[in-house]
Amino acid sequence: MAKKSVASLQKGGGKQHTKVIKMVKSPKTGSYTFKEEVIHNDKIKDWF
């Protein structure tokens, strides 16, 4: 399944998207988790 998503990003506008990873601290336990998404380059600053 990962190959399909990568292949679909390479068609046409694949260079306009970036995989971003953000570290988020849980208020309950205090542990950190990682949230990752593939988003358009124009919205990177908003995501962080």
C-alpha cells in the first residue's frame, strides 16, 4: 500500500507535497507521540 501512495505522489504534482512529522506531548501522560502527514507545500507553516 505504501508503494501506491508514493507512486501517486510522483505523478504530476508530487513535488508540491511534503511529508511532515510533528512531535506532540500528551497532556495526560506527558509522553511524546509523532503525528505525520503528507501536505501541500503552501500549508507547511500553518501545520506547524
